[in-house]
Amino acid sequence: MLYITPKLLHIKLWTEWWNTYGEGFTLDEFFQDISDTSHDLREWFYEMCKYAAESDVARSVVEKLLGANGPFQNDDYLQTQSGARFFLALTEANPKAALACLKRTIGTWSRENLLEFTIGRREVVWALERIAMWRDLFTGAAQLLLALGEAENESWANNASGVFTGLFSLAPGELAPTQAPPQERLSVLKEALKSSSKKRRLLAIHACNKALESQYFFRDVGAEYQGLRNVPNKHMENSSRHTARYGSFSIAN
């Protein structure tokens, strides 16, 4: 039995539009056809881009947008609210290209520039949390979060520092913060512990403390849901009984 909701129909029609009209798409020309006062239309367009992986044409456009000649190579665009939200949506469509884009941009910024990075910072941290879910992208995402944590300018728990340390939790199954097994995450900690930066060493120590926790795990849901991609398969050996809190649900393993 096939059950179609309006949201799924929306995605299907959006995908068909890309397949039909997407060849030769350019962002500037597209936005020229949208009035400057049509803020909602732009936001809806950004939001739907998380489903770009469902269309071959849209995937190609996303790669170009995140590529070396795309709009995000202009640092100013990433530091706008609309540009940062657009980037976050594109991250869900192509996390690998998004990581490469961030390495070319914020990955080259000085600590002083990262300290001044405010507008757009939240979205970049969320994007890196999503990217770090994938095993082959974990190290690159963790290193960028460490750089942002070294230049921390936010006080809430899920800032760059908090997300970085959370990546080293040994929580099992659905509560695991990444596909990367502990032995692959260890290299990032070793590098940070040997850093000449006191702030980086301190973050690494906090991450070690997180890794030593053995019960009452907690993680906010959301980062693992990326467009229509399958949720990352995070199988971790669980040799003891854990009681964990997952979002608003308690899970016993």
C-alpha cells in the first residue's frame, strides 16, 4: 500500500521541476526573477534544497554552489543569516561538498576572524554536527569544530565547544553522535592534546571526560535526519546496560 502525504508530493514535484528545468540553473538569475520583498519565497527555496540528493540535476547544482567558484567562497555570504541557512540546507544534500567548502573558507580563517564570526555561526556549527555523523567525514568536521571551539564566542551548551566534546561520547546505538568508531575518533583527540594552544588542549580534556561517561547519556535528536537520506547506521558495541535519555524519550539498552 502506497501512502502519499502532501509533504512527499511536494518533494516529488520539486524533484520533477529540477529534472525538467534545472539544466543551466544559475542562482543569480533565479533570484532575479524573485522580488527582493519575497523573503518567504527565498527561505522556502533554501529549505527545499535539503532534498536535492533526490535529483541528479539538483545534485549537480549543489556541487557547483558549494564548489570553489560558488557563492560561499565569498566569506560575506556565509556570514549572512540567509546565506548561512542556505548553506545548512545544502549540507544535508551533500555533506562531503559542504565540508570541502568549509575547509576552503572558515578553515583558512585566523583565530581572530573566528572570534568575530557571529552571524551564520550557529548554522555552521549545526552543519558540522550533521557532517560529523558520517564516518568518512568525521575527522574533517571535528577539526573545524575544534578551531571554532578554540575561538568560542557563544555561551550555550550546544556551541562549537559543546558539539565538539559531544562527538566523543561512547553512547551506544541511536545515541551515538557519529558513525566513526572510537579508535578513529582518538586521532583527533591526540592531535588536540599535543597542540600548542591551551584552549585546544582543554577542549580535548573535556572531550576525554565525555568519553569516560558510562551511563545516563543524552543527545538532542535532529542532526541524523538529513533530507531523505537514510539515517546513519551507528552500530557500537554495548557491553553493559545503559539508561539513556534521547530527546524527550528514555531509552534503555
